[in-house]
Amino acid sequence: MPRFSLTGRVALVTGSSTGLGKATALCLGQAGAKVAINYANNKARADAARTELREAGITAELFQADVTDEATVDQMVTAIEGSLGPVDIVVLNATPAQPLNPIEEYDWDFYEQMLDFFVKSPYLLARRVLPGMKARRHGRLINITSEVFQLGVAPFSAYVAAKGGQIGWSRSMANELAPYGITVNMIAPGWIPVERHANDPQEDKDAYLARIPVGRWGKPEEVGWAATYFASDEAAFVTGQTVAVNGGNTVW
């Protein structure tokens, strides 16, 4: 059973029809939050996620939006407010494909795509929800970052650079928003296999697993449990912080 109660809160989890996002939505909902499931294109998959949450007794609704587009972000949040209520918690999880390539094989359009997801999207969502959070003197922004920034993973420069920007933005926003009772924290997962990793080379998986001090793979819900803590009233005095959910693969 959840240790922290989010009863009466509304949580938006971007990119939550699958993977870590869906697991996080499930954990927040199990703690009592009403959950806005965001998806970009695959409605059938989003429908399945909503069904899974509802079967667990969670109030959950679907909201389609490109979280890198200002107009659709505004429309999505307006729709959430009309359906579930004012947004109290935003988990910024949506991500594009993440190919590992030497820098010569990336173009600037790809770098911009990474920045759009990990810097522009948090900016757009924060600007849209912050007036209500400030008025209520309460809010939680939770950024799903990555261990790759601390590790300097290569060849992965576009993704690592964009995650660095997301981390810097989160730290600055934590200081800016603290006087309003709004916290900004980060969760830095390691490689936790989900659906999109199904075709990753087994030798790569074996090599990564061998490096994890805990000696096992992480579970998607372990990211969700960390988000549930950051979203809770018990974490009101915690802001600007990062929890690495990676079995000790990094030491912050």
C-alpha cells in the first residue's frame, strides 16, 4: 500500500501510455491522485493504459498533445482542468527516440528535437500550470532526467546535452518557485528495460546489468514510487534534488 496520500490531487504525467510514464501514472493513482494520461499518437495504447489504471480503481482520463507545441499544451491543460480539476503535479517524462550515434551522424535538427522534449516542454508546461499553482501556494514539478548526464555516456551527445539543460532548468526553477510552495525535483533513472527496449541487443543489456552494484534490473514502478514521494506533502521541504533510481550505478 502507498505510504503517501495524494488524495484530492490531480497529476499529469507526460508520455504515460507506456513504459516508465505508465508505471509512474499507476503509482500516483494508487496513492489517490486523479491521473491525466498524456499521449502523442498511439490512441490504442493509451486506451489500454487508461483501462489498466481504471481497473486498479484509479480515476484516469486521456489527453492527446504534442508536449513540445505551445498551443496543444495549452489545450491539454485546459481540458484537464475541465475534466479532472486544476493540475497539482506534473511529471515530465515524454521522450523521443534516443539513438546512440557519433556526433558526425547527428544533425542540428536532431539536437533541437532533444532540446524541445527536455527543455522546451518543461518550460511550456510550467508556464501553463504555474499561475494556478502559485495561487494555491502548492505545486510539484518532477522531471525525469537520466544518469547519462553524470556518466557522460557516449556516443550520445544530443541526448546527454539536452538532459543537462533539463537538469540546469530544474535547479534554477527550484529556487525561483520555492517561495510559492512549489517544489521542483528530478528522478534520474538508469537503464530500466521497458517496451521500447524489446529489440535492444542482448549483449548490451548483459554488459549494463553486470555494472549495477545492486545486481538486478530496476523496475518501472521504482521510478513511480520516487515520483510519489516527491509529489507528496511529506516532501514539501525537498526541492532542487535528484534521486538516482539506478541500483547504485552513480553516486550523486
